[in-house]
Amino acid sequence: MLRRGWEVIGIDGDPAAAKFLSRRVPNRLRHRLSLRTAPMEGLILPKADLVYASYCLPFLVPADFPGVWEAIRRAVVPGGHFAGQLFGDRDEWAGTKSMVFHTLRQTRALTKGYRVDLFRESEEEGRTPKGRKHWHVFDLILEKPRSGGAGSIARRTID
């Protein structure tokens, strides 16, 4: 994204993530990258053309998910996108009290008000760093209907 002219804010609760990412970004692109260490819960997101939440939302405490989802909805500008994953109710980890899982119906309800560019449900046997696992995942790319506005989490700039 940085190579294509986007300004990016990377947010992660683990300080090691920012260190890892900053080592991988060439010096010539660092002016377009801002890194924050913060938990997702209570996060105030700036207006954005893209909010990308790769495999992080399922790791919220269930009581915090609605607030984070609403913050994402508020942050995505008209014409902007959300992309990310949710874990389904048939995922091997389903039932873990400290994580969030969604049924097909619940996931469809979360897409209300968006144009759905991708809604893919998949189930497969796979791996994690701790071993084998049955995955049930919803991959989503959602576009907020246009009515004007600009963003800042991921914003394309012209040099």
C-alpha cells in the first residue's frame, strides 16, 4: 500500500508488531506510515478510505465487539471499504469465551448498509503455530455507499 501512494496507520496491541513492521518498511516510504500501539477496545479511528482488520476481530472479548464494529463503521468514509475476517460458529475455537464467533446470519447482518464486494465463507482443516485446527472463516470486503468524503487511515496520495 505504501508503494502505491497510500498513507497508512498501523495499529496493534503488541509493541513488537510495530517494531517488526518498521524494520520491513524502506526509509523512502516511512513518511507515509504511522504506527500505534493500542488495544482495539475503545479505539477511536480517524476517517478512512480503507479499514483492514486481518484476523484480529475474532480475538476481541465478545462484549467489546459491537463497539469496535461501530467504530469501524464510523471510520469508513462513503466509497471506502472494510476488509477483514470473522470466525464462524463452526470454527474449532468456537465456544472460547474470550473470543468472538458469528453465525452466517449474524455475519450477513453486519454487512447491512454496505455494498458487499466479497462475502466468502470457508471451512477447512489447517494449521496454527500450535498445531492442527478446523477453520471456519468469513472473508469480507464491504464498500460503504458513496455520498462524498475523504479518509486518513489508508488514503491514496498523488506525488
